[in-house]
Amino acid sequence: MSLLLSDVTLTFADGRGRLTALDDVALDVANGGFVAVTGPSGSGKSSLLSVAGTLVTPDSGTVEIDGTPTTGLSDEERARIRRDRIGFVFQQDNLLPSLTALDQLLLTVHLRGQKPARHRDEAMALLDDVGVVAAAGRRPHELSGGMRQRVNIARALMGSPSLLLVDEPTSALDTQRGRAIIELIGALVRDRDVAAVLVSHDLDSLSVAPGRGVDLLLHMRDGRLDSPARTSSVPV
């Protein structure tokens, strides 16, 4: 499994007590698997992504990425795992206004201490895969919201991570463009054999044709995930 969470519990200080954000959560996602988690605000979805992405260490339980337990690692070791094995697709695209679409991707290579010029072909291929290669030389203000989100997705896949974590990717898009983004992520996950976990309030955008969207839809409430049930299409 690319991602394995076992008996994960996470709490935060809340006045004189503790607030439980994740309550004995278990989740496993294999390479090529696409899991979506829905639930009301405050249910624990963001905490789930933070723990899976090694940004937050749980109170108890284990988190494994590519078979490597992460909960006992140093901050530096967890940062290395995030850099090399995890791609993040943020709710806001967070594209740098002065950089072209191509340079947004090459910047991730530079931050790893590598030479961007050697990865230009990889970046162009990713922009082609997400359907915006013609906009490689444009800056964010010259792109539509859907195009910016596609660049955001391509940037997350630079360096071939084994795990993709996706936070509310359709929140700023209409339903048609939202469904197109979900289908795109599904295709990339399968083609690139990467495990993906997406959190979203947007059930309309998750409702795409069978076999083209998520493989598994889970609901979260009060920090707990329901029992997984594989679906050929997403029920709403």
C-alpha cells in the first residue's frame, strides 16, 4: 500500500479538555487507487490530510507511506518524505503570479536542489497530460480557474510522487468544470499508478461516469470514517 493509516487518533487542546479530530481512523490506499472523503465542516477531513501528509503527528496509531512508518521520524526525515513521495493539490492553487505555468512546475525541481533544465521535458509532458500545454508560457492571471487548477495538479505530480493528497479541488469551479477535474485526477492516478486521497464537500462534482472518478467514497463525521465500500460510481 502507498498509504496505510492504522488506529490513528489525533486530539487538540480545547480549553481545559481535548478535542478529538481523528478517532481511531484506519485507511489503506494502494497504487492506482483513488479515495474520496466527504463530511461536514469540522468532521476531521483536513486533519486526515495533514496526518497522511506527515504535516501533523497523531497522538497514537501509525502512518506508513510506501511501507515506511512515518510517526517515529524526525522533522527532517518527514520533510524529505513530503518532498520526494507526496504531491499536494491545494484548495487554492497558490500559483506564484510572476511565474509561467511551466516555471511553476520547474520551481519544485529547483527546491529539491536539482537543475530545472533537466526536467523541462517532464514538466511539458505533465502540462500536456492535464490539457494546458498550450498555456505553458502564460502566467496565472492569464489562465481561467479551471486551467490554474490543472497547473496545480501537474505541479503536484512533478517528480513522480507515490501519494497524491487533494484538498477541495473543485470549490472554486462550477459543476461541469468540477467533474472534469475529478475525471482528470482519476485518469492521472490510474495512468501514473499513484495513490490518491481527496477530501471534498462537493458531491455533485464527484458524481462522474463509472470507472472515471473515485474508486471508493467514504464519509467522515466526528473524526470517524465509515466502513469502506467499493463503488463503480459515486452515490449521492
